[in-house]
Amino acid sequence: MTARALEKRFGDVRAVNGVDVTVAPGERVGFLGPNGAGKTTTLLMLLGAITPDRGTIEICGHRLPRGRSKAMEKVGFAAGYLPLPERLRVREALGIFAGWYGVSDERGAVDAALERFAVPHLADRLCNELSSGQRTLVGIAKAILHRPKLLVLDEPTASLDPDVAQRVRAGLLDVCATDGTALLVTSHDMREVEILAERVVFLAHGRVVADDTPAGIAASFGHDDLEGVFLSLAGSAQEEI
Amino acid sequence: MNPRRIATVVRRHIYVLRRSPHRFFDLTVWPLLDVLLFGSLGAYVAQQGGTKAGAPYLLAGILMFHVLYQIQIAICTGFMEETWSRNLLNVMTTPVTEGEYIAGVGVFGLAKLVVAMVVLALIAFGFFGFDLTSVGWGLIPVAALLMVSGWAIGLTVIGLMLRYGQSAEILAWGINFLVMALSGVFNPVESIPAILQPLSRVLPTTHAFNALRDMLDGKPLPLGEIAIGLVSAIACAGAAMWFATRMLRTFRRRGFVTRFS
């Protein structure tokens, strides 16, 4: 995925200001920044849900917005804040998404995805009766149903218990290793990003302020880890507010 | 257009309908109430010596109004289901295109229409001895005009919801009654206040109901009315598609998807 010079303004607020993001095949990239840095806006532009004011986005050879449908066949998306369709059983909901993604063996894909995150017992539960942790796991299972080339996750482990978050991370690393899936993930848990990401893109005030390995970024900002970098960037953002 | 994705949209809404008994209100209770209300009103007026405003005119009018209503409500509630369950972003990040989604809810709406019309026709026949099929094959072009009009209104309301958010949902139900009043569902255009008549005459629904009344009077299908209605319906559908597309562009440009997620 290659995004170049993305810009987005909402009224007087410049949410994204010339962001470049690339994710190579099989690469795991963390997308970080303080609240209001423009992470979610950028992700939604990459997914075709928001149109950028300027810039270009190409996913697996398909240029957005014209090639959005073709591009999304290769992309899986899940977000910690996003619920699943109400009044549907988990198996039904995942079957619907499998149908939309063009998966040939819907039932097999649903079973495999639930198995991968150790939640096959949830298959016959109603989506609206799941706990937030279960919902997150099923949401990620939804995102990998079609074995996407790129998995985009927005705060996948937000509000999860540590053991469930660990299970999510282990499952994601397994998906990436086994299927060669690339990963673009946002998180406020810096330790999680250090585990999941080979490379980190740091965003502040709608701009990319660093793009390197987690260790490389920490060193360039004079900190021991990403937590320190995050706190110093968040602090400067707070001062501006 | 990918047929499998369209069929999956239909399947998604079948699941929802199956688990939401209250959704059958539109398909059963509302038609029952309408037939009872307008059938009884027509019967009473006829007993008082009325002629033209008898039960058949009111019943045929309300039955065919439901063609418009059911089609339009199915499209709007199909979209609203995704907003109510905050599933819109999930849908928008799949390969499903806007056209496929609308086609899916359109097909689902046709199925709901068949169920609703069977319910309406049976109730009208059972309670008032009114047989809608006695009008003849001319009902088909009339129904077609009303279906296209329903799709046009549905798309317009979806466009407004994309632009103004869930506060515009009220229009999904309310706008039908505006169309009902202006289209002369039970009465000729001449009985509508003069200032509103020009507006009535440009609506495709007005010509559909004019044609229906002519046939109830025993006249042949008025091809002129159908032709004018068809031109108007195509124009309305084109305008509605243009409007909804434009609103979708605004929706994406202004990031309104976050309202629903």
C-alpha cells in the first residue's frame, strides 16, 4: 500500500497534512500518535471511507477511489470501537462478510477464522450479546476471513484484559507469519507496538514526524523506548492545545 | 455489479427481519390498519349515498399506495439498519459497492412488497369483498410507476440521511404522507388546492393513481397518463440518483462516517 501526500481538512482544522505511508508486502507497521494526530482520519482515507483533499492512495495496484472495491478485496479492517451487526449470530455475521469478500467456502473460512483466535464456541452467539473482548476477537476474525494481503487495525486491543490482548497479539503475529499478511496497526499501547511492528510511523499534528524501527525512533528522540517518545510528543501536543 | 454480493445483502436483511418481530409491523399491522380504516370509511360514505368515493376507490388507492410505501421503506430501513447497528463503516470497508448495496435492499424490498400486497389483498377481500385483481392487467404499469417512484423517494431520503445524519430518519416515514396528499391517492388532482395542483401534476404517482381511478371506472388503461407518469418517474429516479451520489460524495469528503461509528 502506498499513500502519498495525503491532506485532509475539516473546516478550519487541518487533520492530516502531507502524510506519506507505505506498507510493503508482509510488513508490519505501527501507526502511532497522540489523540488528534490524524491517525484514524488517515486510516479511513486509506480504506476509502473518507476522501482525501489531496494525495494518492494505491493498494495492491488499485488506485482509490475508483479502485476501492477491488482494493478492499485485499484488505481486512477491524477496530476496537466498531460493533458487529446486531441481531445476527456470529456465524451469520461472519458468513455475510465472507460473502461480500467473495470467499468460496464461507463456512470453512468462518470456522478457521474463529479457531485462529480460539473463539469457535462463539459461533452461535448473537453478536450483540458478546462482551467487548469477545467482540474484538470476532471483529478481527471478520477481518481475516478472506486472507487479506493487508490487515488494517485501529486500536484492536483497546479496553481488553491483558490476557485477551496477548491472545490478540499472538493471533495477529501468526496470521502475518503464516499468510504473509501485511499489518498496519494503531495503538496507544507502546509495548504492544514494539511487539507487533517492525516499523513505526509516528504522527503528530497531522504530519509524519518519524518513520523507522521502534528502536530507531526511540533512539532518534533520545528515549529508551516508544513510551518516552509518545509522552514527549503528546506533551507538546497538549501545550499547543 | 457482483450478483453474489447483492445476494449477500439480501441474506443479511433476511436475518435481521427473522429476528426482529417488530419489523413485521410494516408488513402486516400497518396494511391491516390501512385497509380497515379506508375500507370502513369508504363503506360509510357509500351508505350515505356517495358514489365515486365508495370503498373500491379508497381501497384500491390505499392498496396501491402500499406499493410505493413498502418499496421506499424497505430501501430506507435497509440503509438505516446499518446506521442503527453502527455497521456502516464495516460495510464501507468491504468490496461491496454503493450500487450493489442499494440493489440488494431493492431486491429485498420487492420480496417484502409481495408479502405486504398478499396481506393487503386478502384483508381487503375478506373484510370488504374487494378484489384488487378485478382491475386487470393495467395494474402492472401502475405498480411499476409506483415502484420506480418508491425507489426515487428512498434514494432521496438516504441522500438526506447521509448529509444530515440520523435526524433525517423521520423523513423515511413522513415523506410518504406528503406524497400521498399531493398525488391524489383517493381523489382527482382537481380536488387538491389550486396552488398545489401544478406540483401534483409533475409527480409520477399522481398519474399512476389517475390511471388506477380510470380503470376502476371501467375505462381502458389510459396510456397517456402512463406515458407521462413514466417520463416523470424516470426523471425523478435520475434526479434521486444524482442527489444520493452527490450526498455520498459529500459524506465521504466531510468524513461523516464517524457519525455512525
